[in-house]
Amino acid sequence: MKFGHFDDVKKEYVISSPKTPYPWINYLGTQAFFSLISNTAGGYSFYKDARLRRITRYRYNNVPIDMGGRYFYINDNGTIWNPGWSPVKTELDEYECRHGMGYTVIRGKKNGLSAEATFFVPQDFDGEVQQLVLTNESSEAKEFALFSFAEWCLWDAQDDSNNFQRNFSTGRVEVKGSVIYHKTEYRDRRNHYAFYSVNDEIDGYDTDRDSFIGLYNGFDKPQAVEAGKANDSFADGWAPIASHYKKISLAPGESKTLVFVLGYVEMPVDQKFEADGKTINKVKAEEMIAKFATPEKFAEGLAELKAYWDKLLGILNVDTPDDKVNRMVNIWNQYQCMVTFNLSRSASYFESGIGRGMGFRDSNQDILGFVHQIPDRAKERVIDIASTQFPDGGCYHQYQPLTKKGNSDIGGDFSDDPLWLILSVSAYIKETGDWSILDEMVPYDNDVSAAKPMLDHLDVSFYHIVNNLGPHGLPLAMRADWNDCINLSCYSDTPGESFQTYTNPKFEAEGGYSKVAESVMVATLFTYAGPNYVEILKHLGKDEEAAKAQAEIDKMKKNIMESAWDGDWFLRAYDANGDKMGSKECEEGQIFIEPQGFAIMSEIGKDQGCDMKTLAAIDERLNTKYGLVLNNPAFTKYYIQYGEISTYPGGYKENAGIFTHNNAWIICAAAYAGQGDQAFKYYSEIAPAFTEETSDIHKTEPYVYGQMIGGKDAGSDIGRTGDNFGQGKNSWLTGTAAWNMVAISQYILGIMADFDGLKIDPSIPSSWDGFKAKRQYRGATYEIDIKNPDHICKGVKSMTLDGVPVEGCVVPAAADGGVHKVEVILG
Ligand code: GLC
Ligand code: GLC
């Protein structure tokens, strides 16, 4: 069942019912000011940091789930409604929400009155602008009351949600004309305020929440709205809000357009006040308001935003026989990659904005998905991340975006972290050809005096693995690898201990983690990422170092074959007792997804058919109609030696949930191994545009990936298998976005930036006659035409560049700014 449809021309998802199976959200803002907005206008705004500069308040885990947002209330002769249906929930005669690239339009109609609200954050602007168009579509004159609404957060979202003995006595506002200013703590230590304006005269306002809503009412029944009149209330010490009140009369056919600005302003300390020393200096706010004073200016700002996105999305464009693939690649997957870049894992409807900082592994992987769109910012990000690395190649697992410093609460010793840096730096060079990033001086542990060239960071990353091997010559598992929930040294039996940071006294003397437990996943990631490092060394003419590194990779492959091949797939790990994890010998958790894809792409045991055997095992044991589960069978009891993974009920999250992130590794691997049909099958099981048809089951947005989907084992240990199978969770901010972008564009469609040029080696469904693509790459534009006359999956028979045959399948970088035609024949 669907709740809307894609409008590919406008690059929008059009939602036709407010009662989606979960709030379906969008993000506004690409630089400093951000808003989350649901299809019923719920959500909130923040400036740069979702915790420390929260502009509007939002209550997570609320009942109902999505309460609080920017709302317009209409009281039309006693009929009270919102254009977005919620929170009043009066049945509308018409409703539509269009989520586009950085903007959202919500339109409702009731009793002949239509209200269309458009929301976006303009480029280079610290605020959300909103345009409300009210049209009397009836044949009678209408007179009604309009109320706007926003609830201020007292800046620090965490403090705001727990320090009530103070917060109930700090709120402060000012009102001047039609602008409501929020200035809590501005008199003393803060140099920022927020405001909410409308470009017209108003008939009243409210700034005190209880006066507007009423102590015994909810957002669905604000008493001021019910009374049809504002109170001109003043929040002094109490919960501040901003609500404009306006009486509007419209003749039949007449429209009224209002533009609102919800803005944020920072002031130099010596200019904070007017001459009286207490009235806030409003000059900057007034400039911002003037910028969007008219519908024409509003339209210009929106057009500028659309042009920005068209440019970003124009770098890669494909035309395949499958519309769903086209809309994922050309629009939504790229959009999600950019949002993930901007927000990391901070603020979504599942991430509360007050939690963790940026992840070392997460942010490096994000680069893989958006580097072609904004390589300069990718470079900046890579350098920020690498600056938090330790001199021995280990890494802080997270860092804080405001300070860019490593987060010592979580610390380091996540065994996979360093390898992702090799992949992200390589991806940057492959995209841009800018080898100079290797010479950039990059601090260790944020200590500028300890800065070394980026190449040095790659050296220590590579050798951090080599220098930390266990008894089978496989990398030590440490606190966790990519799977945060496989904690082989934790042995926790006390509630509240963090599985990732708790140090069991057992391993204290060994440095905090077992020197026996080994990760096969990290071993295969090493053999997958390592060759990039070797290539880089060769390019720099460091042949001896390259040969030495290659020898380590070869040795690792040998060790994997000797100790980590289980007969039909690769093991997951050795635990701290030296027992196998992810083996046929195990009672539960016999096969895991994570090591398999990288092993196949590293061609480990390929000559003995290990790749095909593994792909067959994956298809048999892990695949479901909604994607590949992470492990099988699910754990049904707590295995203290494995850690957090077995604390999840089977079928959820890392315990046999469908983790869409590493589904992509299998899609890549199947494509790599020439199994384009199998790759495409897995791709289409989880790609949002394909799950649209089952939105009632999938529940989260059909235009973006979520981190996980309930697996086939969900509910099995309580006899309710099937209830939540296929249900998506944790949408938007996930490494899934980047990896599935890689899977479809680089492995299936096979257009992959390489060190020396653009490699074109598709692995597509055999039913396809071919496809076309346009790719801007290192200053030139390539118009690529792939023909598949023999209906195979993979294999380039011939390739021409501007009509001239090319050896192999790499188009050498042309960098001449021109347009070039590439023709590829598969066969
Ligand atoms: C989450 C984390 C990521 C981790 C994954 C698996 O997505 O953000 O770092 O790799 O879970 O545990
Ligand atoms: C990751 C995992 C999650 C786990 C958390 C621990 O985000 O996805 O399951 O609880 O890490 O910090």
C-alpha cells in the first residue's frame, strides 16, 4: 500500500495522506541552520549543533509520536484546522505534502478555504522561511482567524529537557511590531537570539505557552485558537513561544500571501543592546526579515535553492530501463548522502540531537557517497577526521563537530576504524586526481605540533592492523569492529555498563581487551581497503614500501583461508576463548554477513570457488523478501562472550535484523563476481523506491533508506513471527545511504572513479538492453552509452571514447572541460 507517489520531474515525493505509517520527514538547510519537518509540519530547528543551539523545542518519544512543530492554526467560524492536519486533526477536504530537495510544501483545504505552506532554509541564511498562501475557493466571502505557532527551546536541548527548576524561571521575550524575539539568557552570557516574524500587521500575539495553549490543553486544542483571539501574553520567566494572530477576510477567489521568518542571530558583545543597555539590537534580524519581505523575494530564494540542488545532482545522472533505479540514483539516494554528510548521525526522528558526535568510521564511510558532489568539503571533512587519530594509527571512535576534538568518553580501540580512512582518502583522490591531499599536514590527536602529512596517517592506519594480530594472524577484535554490538572482551553482567567502553577486569592487564579474540570482518576489510594503500605508494614511486604492504595483504589472505574459511562461507570471529563465531559448529549465529562481501571482493579463495559458495550460502541462509539479515540463526539467549548483539531480541538491529548498510557490501560483491542478477535482486529488496509499494509494512519514508528493517526472526522467540518482519527503523542518518549509492552506481551500473580515470564495468540485470549515463569527472563530462546486445550481466567487450577504441575499461581522465562520448558494448 502506498501513501503517495514520486514526482520525478519536480524531484519531490508527494504524500497524499497525513496519516502515514510513521512521520515522514524532510530536512531543510545545507549549511548552518537546519530544520527537520514532517509531513504534518512537526519537527524543530537548530543552528549548527542540534544539542547546543536548539532553536525550537521538540519532545522525543512523545505520545502521539510527532507532537510539536511549526503550526498554522485556522479558526474558520468555529471550524479549527491545520493545513497539515495535525495537531488539531480535523478531517481535511484536501491534503498534500510535497517533500522536495531542501524544501517542503504542505497544502490543506477545508470548507472552501485552501492553505498552502512552503518551508525552506535559504542559502547563506540562518533561518527558516515560510510562505502561507490562503485562498478562498468558495463562492462566499470568508472571515477567519489565523494563528502561527513555534515553541522556543532554551538553547541547550539537553538542559532544556531536564533542568526544570531553573528553566521554568528563565524565559524572556521581546515583541516589536510583528516580530517576536526570543532572548532567554541574552542579557547575561549569550550573544544570540532568535525571532519569528511575519511580513504584515498583526492583530495580536502570544508569547507565553500556557496563555496560548492552556494548562489543560494540548497542541490540538490551544485555548487562544478556540477563543478565536490572542491574549497578547508575555512570557516572563515561563515557557516562551511565538504565535502571531491575524484576522483575515477573503472575497470569493481572493488570496492572501504571508511570509514568515524564523531566524537566528549572533551579535558581537559590544553591539548586543540598543542605547538603553537592555533592548536587544535588532538590526541584523531586521535585515534578515527584509530579505524575505515579499512573495517575490521568497520565490527567488527558493529558485536559488533549487538551482543549487540541480547542480549537485547533475554530476551523475543515469537513464536505465528501471524508473525506480533512476529516481534513487538521480535524486533520492544522492540527496540522502548529502543530508547524511550535513547531519552525520546527530538529528533525525530517531537520533535525538543530544547524543553522540561524529563517528570516525561513520563519517569516513559517508565520504564514499557524496565525494563526487562536493569534493572540497569531503577533503575538509577527511582532514577533520584524521586530525583526531592517535599517532599509532588507533582512533578516537567519535569526535565533536563543534570542537572537532576526539571524544574521550567513548575513547578508542574499535578495530575497524583506521581502515575506513584509507578508503575515504582513496575515494577523494580517485574522484579529483588531487594527490596533494597526501601532503597536507594533519595533526594527531588534535595536536598541531604533532602534525604529519596525510600519507603518514595512511601508513599508521594500515600498520595499526598489522601490528595488532591475534593467534591466527587475524586482526584483534578489540572493543568492537564495524558491528558495535560484537563485544568480545566485555563479558558484562551488570545493567548499565556500556558494551563498548566497559573494561572487564579480566582484560585490564592486557590493555582493556582480549589478545585472543579476532575479527574476520576486519581481516577482510583489510584485504579490501589495503590494495588502495598499495596503489597510492606505487603512484608515489615508493615501490619497496608498496611491496612490503602487499606482502602483508597476501599474508592476511592466506591466514583467512587457513583459519577463517568455514567450508561454505567465512567465519565471523574467534571469541576470547578462541572459539569460532559464525561457524556451522555454532548453535546460533552460524553465518554472519559482514566478512563475506569484502572477502569476495578481495578474491579470497576464488580459485577454489569460495566466492560462489559464499554467495549461494548468503542466498540460502540470509536472504528474505525484505533484504538480507545480518546473521542466522538469530540469537535467542544472552551470550556473555559476544556482548551487546545478543541483548537484542532476534530479528532486530545487529541480532539478525536486516542491516541495510552491509546489504550493500553483498550487492557490491555479487556485482563484482559477475552476478548482476543476484546483485540487483538484493538491491531492489531494500531500495526505498522499491519498498514504496509496501509502505504499510515498511512504515518509514519510501524515499530514503533506514538503518535497519525487521528481519525474518522478529518475534520468533515469542511465537509471533511476521508481525514486524519488513518494518523499517532509524531512517535517514545511516551509512546505508553512502554504501547503497556505491553499490548501485559503482558496482551495478559500474561507473567508478579510479586513480587514473573513470572505470566503466557494469554488472547489470541480464534482462537490460543497456543504459545511458552522464557523469562529470575531473572537469569533463562523459556521456556514456552502455549496450548489452547479448544480455549478459558483466563483461566489457569493447569501449570507445569519442569513437576511438580504448584498451580495457578505464576512460583516462580528460580534464579539458569538454563533453566526451563513451560507448561500451558488453558481451
Ligand atoms: C550504527 C553505527 C555504526 C555501526 C553500525 C553497526 O549504524 O552508527 O557505526 O557500524 O551501527 O553496529
Ligand atoms: C550502534 C548500534 C546500536 C548500538 C550502539 C551502541 O549504533 O547500531 O545497536 O546499541 O551502536 O553504542
